[in-house]
Amino acid sequence: MREESEQYSELLKSARAPHWLGLVGYGIVLFAFVVSVVNALLPEPNAFVAKILMPFIFVGIASLLYHIGQHVHAVHQNALRMVMMESELSGEKPDHVTEKGDKNC
């Protein structure tokens, strides 16, 4: 029981994305928005700025989605751990574990 608990805690630690990754993604998207507004207010908008905004937005949204996905993965692993702990306390076998102890997730 103790070894499984340590294994699950290590799994959760490895599943978490760094907090700064979400902040960087949000900052990139916000920066791209501010630059696009400033570029639109100029008398002659810069074509280079208009061309570079799409990759900035893509990178920002990709890092945000990666961070969200890692968070959802960690929550799912935590939920599985809680189900396993409840089943061990009640003496029942959880639905997602086969006879051999393999997880069917």
C-alpha cells in the first residue's frame, strides 16, 4: 500500500506542467493582442507585424493548451488513485482493474 502511494505521488508530480508555462502562453497571446491593436492604430500598419502575429498566437495558445492538458491528466490520475483507495478500504475490486492487476485505462 505504501509503495503504491509513493508511486502515485511520483506519477502526479511528473504529470504536472510547470505553472510558468501557462503564464507564458497567456503573456504571448496578450502581447500579440496589444501589438495588433497598436499596429491597427498606426496610420500605415506594418505588414511584417501582421504576418508575425499568427505564429505568436499559435505558440501562445499551444502552450496554454499543453498546460491545461497536463492539469487534466493530473486530475484524472488523482481521481483513479482515489477510486483505488476507496475500493481497498471497502474490500471491493475496482472496475478498471483486471484479474492480473493491469489497468484498462
